[in-house]
Amino acid sequence: MEIIQTDTGRVAIIGASGYGGLQLVRLINEHPIFKIASLSGERSAGKYWNEINPFIKIAEDKEITTCNIDEIVKIADYAILSLPNGLSSQLTPLLLENGVKVLDLSADYRFSSLDKWKQVYPTEASKYPRFDYELCEEAIYGFSEEFSKEISNSRLIACPGCYPTSSLSVLIPFLKQGLIESDGIIVDAKSGTSGGGRSPNDQLLLSECSESIKPYGVIGHRHAAEIESISSRFAGHELNLQFTPHLVPMVRGILSTVYARLRDPGLTAEDCKIVLEAYYNNQPFIDILPVGIYPATKWVKNTNKIMISVEVDKRNGRIVLMSVIDNLLKGQAGQAIQNLNIMHGLESDIGLPKITFYP
């Protein structure tokens, strides 16, 4: 994508206190084009950023305030919302009405049908009354590599969840080209503890999750509905799959292993690798690994990368697709900045890390 403008973009971060907010502040603080216009947060309101986050100092220290839409619309071109599900929908219409473009990290606009969102998020739906049907239809799903053209012309981006980003990156190329059966798809995914957020949670205590791995949300995990919704677009019909997430005793990273049946059992792993390479040609954040080399989460830690590998089991005609991401970057804040770059007319990779600190 050609750079069409380089003027500074002023960005308000709403929900700066969580893990997602921390990543956003770090990335925008070091970005050559964007500037932090304001920082909002409930837990840390009234304190200065550098005082409570000395490990991520910003050049122009700012006081963290409670969210004030009237003030934000005066000083910001974009607002990135890193808020609990449901709450974003109470702020987004007001921001858009006042000309501020929105990138939402919650699930509030990931479904084009508000009724579907209410079905998947009933607790939030009962707490936050919503009637923004048209905005749900307008929002662009922010998987950057697939929807960049739509993102560049949009004012509202629904940034994908971390599990969906990892899973869809390998499913979309094969569903779109009709190379796999849409029935019987299994997604087995494993995530680090930061995916549970920064708020206290007994299940995320070191003594609870260290030296252990366990599944959770085996039936009815909310991200399953999101993966199915987007996958169905490319399959051309409603698709159901099995999604099982696991909690792994590491801080960052997601590994997704996806199993599907090939429509042409004669395809080899090398053939499928070529499919992926052609589909993601010239995408700066997607690396397709050689057949026989399988990705590790450490390889993408602290980057906006997706690393993908593929195998084919000739005994049963199944394809095995593997992808790894950093759940806080490509799975959250990094992809938001990637979308922000696209919205602002920049190359998508500006200001985003591509190389991990290894080991």
C-alpha cells in the first residue's frame, strides 16, 4: 500500500491500564507518525503514566483520566478502545458522531448482527442496552491481511480476538479456495496467562497455573462463535467447528493447531505450503515455515508476526495447520496499530516489531 499521508495522527487510548493498554502506549510512543493524545482508565485515574508505569515511560508524561468524550473529540483523530465487552458500545457511537475514528479491541462489533452478539454475550447484553444495529453492520472486521482495503475506507474497526486471529490465519486461505471440507474442523489452541487480562483471577495465580496445563471453555467459548462467523463468510455457508482452548503456564503467546479434511487427498504438504505462500505473498507479518519445521511461540514473542506451518497426513487425508502469535500484539494491540496504519494511509508495518528477542 502506497503511503498517501504522513501527518501526525492523534490517538486517544481508552482503557490504558490493562495489558492491552500497556502495549498500545508502548507502540504509539515509539511510532514515527502517531502521537498519544490522551490516556483514560478507571483504576489509575488521577495518576500520571510515568509514575505508575516507570517501565514504559513516555516522552510527554500524561495524567490518566476518566473517559471524557467531550474532551477526547477535541484532541483526537482516532480512539482505540481497550475495554470490557459491552462498555465499548456505550462510547463508540458518541465518538463516531463527533468525527473520531474508532478501533475497538472488545467483541462489541465483531459480529455484523447485533442479535448474534447478544446471543454470544448475554451477560453483557443485559448490562449494556444496545440498539446500534447499523454500526454492527458497518464495522469492518480487522484481520489486517484479509480486509485491508475495507479497513482503509472505514471509520470503525472491530479488532479480532487473539484466538480467532491465530486460527483464521490458517483457515481462511483454504476455506476461500475450497480446498478443505467445512465439516469436522477442529481447532486446538493454547494460550499464555496474559490472555486472561490484568484483573485479579484465582485461576491465574502462579500457584494455580504453574507446572500445569488445562482446557477451559470446552463447549461454548465465545471465540468459537467468532471463528465460526468469519469462517462461514469464506466457506459460503454456515460452518460449525470444534474449538478447545487451553491455559499454558507462560505469559505471552498462542499456538493453534487446526485439523481439517482435504477435498483432494492427493495434495501434499508442499502443495499446501505453496497455497499459503501465494495467498500471503508480500505480507510483512506472516511467515510460512518450511515443511517439517513447526512454530514455537517464543519465535514470535514481542512481535506482530504470525508464523505458520503445515503438514498433511496421507493416511487419512487430513491437513494439520499450525500457527503462533503473540496474543498481546498480533492478537490484540499490535494488530490494532497495524489497522491504524492502514486507516491513516501508511504501510501496514510501520512502527511494529518483526523480530523477537531470542531466547
